[in-house]
Amino acid sequence: MNESATAIATEPRTSEWKPFSCTLNNSLNKYSIGLIALANDLSSEPEVSKFLSGTGAEMYVSRVPMSPQCNVETLRDMEGHISTATSLLLPDDDLDVIAYGCTSGTMAIGADKIAARIRESRAGIAVTDPISSSLKGLKQLGCNRIALLTPYVDDVNQIVEDYVSGQGFDIAVKGSFGQAGDPQICRVSPDDVYKAGVELGSSDVEALFISCTGLRVAAIVQKLEDQIGKPVVTSNQALSWDALRLAGHDQPVNGFGKLLTI
């Protein structure tokens, strides 16, 4: 029985395939955005997808290794993997922009270094990151005195505070969930982010900045902004806004806070 099966399987095929002609279209959408996410980040990819929905933009994702422990050393260790992750983003097609998906990592490594590592594999491409886009957004909204909410441990929080203050922003109040790394950060409930955001954002500030692409905010950012009556800028929201503008999309995206409408 085995010999018969083998004989049948190895007999030459005699049927002919009917040939069809086809047209090869551009494989990418009008706005094509590459996202470099962390290997253990559950949030940035689905969150950015929500912010891009309805814009005609398409997102393509690659990932970099990241330790479960988020500290200054592990954040800086990511730099050595960025060029390789970039090289895996549709190497045979052109992207409009590449977004690096780690807020604290950008501050620990440096935005210029992030862009340089990306351009080692993708020369000349537009690059954005969460902290550069967030601070750019706050400036465009005319907000300088801010409340700051993070999920980080103290040594990372210090980097964030020093970086944001060093860019000329006045951090009037600040709070943190104190989580060790992305496995925990990504599981902070949106309801807890909302409650903390209301408390901080209701103080004497011009805006609330929620730092970290691992926090889930898409479902609550508009509700939070409506509640405190001030702009709310978050890492994934600002990253999506800046990527869209760099890609050439200039139309408002409604339902996710004021920033995406400007």
C-alpha cells in the first residue's frame, strides 16, 4: 500500500495550467506608514491602527527586542536592533514615513540617534517618534504648562521629566503607575488611565500629556479631553498625527482629541 502511494505521488503531472494575464498595481496605499514596535508591546500596533482608521493610511509593522524590565539600560540596548528592524519593513516597497514606537526609549537613546539608525537601512525617509511628535503637538496646541502621566518606574520617570523640562515645558503636576515593563504597562486598564488623567488634568495646567506607547488610550482620550476641558496629548495619538502629516495626509481625524484635528 505504501509502495502504491509512493508510485502515484511521484508520477509526472500531465494537466496543464491555464495562463491568465494580470495587472500589477502599486501594493501600498496612498499613505504608507512603517511602525517599529517593541517585541513585547501589546498596545502600540492596535492603538495606532485605531487612530489611522478612515484616513486611507496603511500601517506595516516590524519589532525590536526589548527586556520585560523597562529601565534606562534596557531602553538604550534597543538602539543596536533598530537598523535590522527597519530593514524588515517591506524592503521591496517605498514607505512614506517610519515611526519608532517607544517614548521612553527615544528619550533614553536620543531622537537623532533613532533617526540615524532607521536611515542606515532606509536612507532619506521621513522619521518620527512618540516624544518628538508629542512635544511638537503640544507646541502647536499652544500648551506649555502641562500635567504629565506615565506608567514608568522612577529612574525612567526621571529621564522623562528631565527631557520634557529640557524642551522648555513646565511640568506643574505629575503622576505614574510605577510599572516595571511592557507586559504590565500594556495591561494598565484604560479606566485607570482615565481616572488618573482626570485628577492630574483638572489642576492648573494647559494640557495633559500621557507618555508611553504601551498605555491604551484610544477608547478614552476624547472622553478625557471633554471631561477636563483641555487638550490631551498621548504618545500613540501624537505619533499617528505626526506620521500622517509627514506622509501628506492633512485632513482632520475626529473622535480622538483635538490634536488629530489640526
